[in-house]
Amino acid sequence: MSCFEREALGSATLVAMHWNPTPPSASSPGIDSAHAVLGRPQYGIGFDLTDVALEQVLRNAVLRRPDLAETGADDAAVVISDRPAGEADFAPHVRVLRVGADPQARNVLDTLHPGLILAAATLLAAGYALDRDRTPPRDQAPLPSLSARERQVAELLVDGASNKVVARALDISVHTAKFHVTAILEKLGARNRADAVAIILREGLVAI
């Protein structure tokens, strides 16, 4: 089991991202088995927020994400909520990302930054869990540095961009975009895109 630590924006609290060995399958509720661009699953995101302004910002951001789609709470892979645990009930299969509520519980994020919230929700849908880290950080070998272009690609990966979206955003070919994504995964030692996003967030490799 891998553990990824990151200091949450606006807080000194560390969050650990743990890989769940039994992530939801493509046929699980909240995951579009038809898959989105380039065969990646599309995750359903539901909302249970009392902060109307934050909910609108997140809904607009989901519309721009090819890997995410807004769904009802009972049909979602992940529900984003700002209510403490126990105030609202969800279907057993639904994973809940709590924003700024119940700081001792699992899957709680201290920041209200929309980009980080959606990145965390995507990781939960992909099979990760967020826990409070109660152990001192371990010494780790420094990661290889990313080039300026790779950092641009990394920012797009955090936003859930496919190779085609990366190519269009940076005005490069899809082949070149795929080359940069592969290089980033190799440099970070990541198993896949979700793993790469977790490492990027942990190490603060891009500005969110």
C-alpha cells in the first residue's frame, strides 16, 4: 500500500492518499462503462453542499472535465459534501469527499480550492482514500525535476485532460502529448494517470 502525503492548501494538516486494492469497477454505479475519451472512465460526481457559490463553481468546472459528469447523489461515484458525517445519508456504494467538515474522519479536505477538490474527488473515484497522516514524514529520494513543458502537461493532468486535450491546449500533436505524459509517469514512478496526479499534488509540482 502506497501512502502519499501533501500539505493541504490553507492548512498545516497533512493528508495521506492510500491506494485501495479493490477500486470500483467500470460497471460500478457512478462510473460510465462506455468510457470517455481514449478509453478512460467517466466518473459521476454528486453534490451535497450548503455553500451555493462553491457548488456552482464546482459544477461549472465539472462541465469542462471530460472524465467527470454531474449525477444525482445516489448515482454518483463520489459525492462532495460540506456537511459533517451523520447529517446526510448516501447509498452504500457512494464515496463521500467532505470539504472542511469533521477533520478527524477519512476523506476530508481542508481546502475550498475547486481544482484541488475535483482532483481529490477523481482520486477517490479511481480507488484512493484520504486519511490524516499522524506519522512524521519519511526521508525520500528527491524526484527528478520536470521540464517547463512537462510542468504544463502536469497541470493539465491534474485537471483530468486527455492526450487530445493536452495537445489542443499546448498546440502540439497528440503523439507529442502522449510522449510528455509517458515521460512524466516514468519520472514520477507512477502506475497510471491517477497515481501521477497523487504524486504531483503530494510534491507540489504544479501551482493549483
